Amino acid sequence: MASPFDAAMAAADAVLTGLFGEQVRVLARVESEKRGFLPDPTRGEKDGVWGAFSLRAGTDRLGGTRQGTELQGMSTMAVAPAQIWFSAEELAAIGFVPRQGDLITLTDRPGEPAYAIAKRGPSDLDDATFPLTRER
């Protein structure tokens, strides 16, 4: 039996997906020793999954192993962290657990690059956030 909290989270997830969600394709891949990532025939591909993609501009400092006085502004680079969030319902609809190396394609954005899952982000709920890296 679902708890009232589960019902409230499902309703909130539906609102988030409705406001910020877009359709994506998830392609399961396995890493090959000599050929990089290849499609995983055991897990397949799922099209039409709704996820909330975010890409935001930012800056980061290259700290390295420096200690002591930091030179402000001397080692700053531009970054654009990307991630995708799936509600518990959409994660179940994928049919397999996305993992590192799987490919995310933003089907609602023609010409947008594809992204690979870097890892699974932390969550205490049944949803999932995946940090992404841009594919070449």
C-alpha cells in the first residue's frame, strides 16, 4: 500500500515533469575495450521517455594542489554542468536501469548534441538525477 508521502511525491513529480520535462531517447551501451561504447543488445533503447534536462553556464577555478594564498581570477574556466532528472514513474518506464556510459538524446531539440551518463546522482527517493557529459 502506498503511503500518503508516496502519493504526494508522485503528484509533485508529475508537475515537475509537465513543466520542465521533454522527451528523450535513452540508449543502453556497454564499454568495449577497443571500440569505446557500443549499443547494449541486452538492455536496448527506449524512446519517448520524459526527463527534465538542465544545462547551466558557470565558472570554476582550477585549484590543483596549490596551498596558501590563492590568486583570485588567475585560473578560472567556463563550465556548463549538464544533468537529467527522471521521476520514479519515467525511470520505471525505461525498462532498464540507466548506468554510466548510456546515451541520452534530446529528441525535442534537433541539432543538440547527445550526452552520456557520467554516474547516478544521489537520491533518497525513487527518482534519479544523472550528471551528463557531452558526446563528440
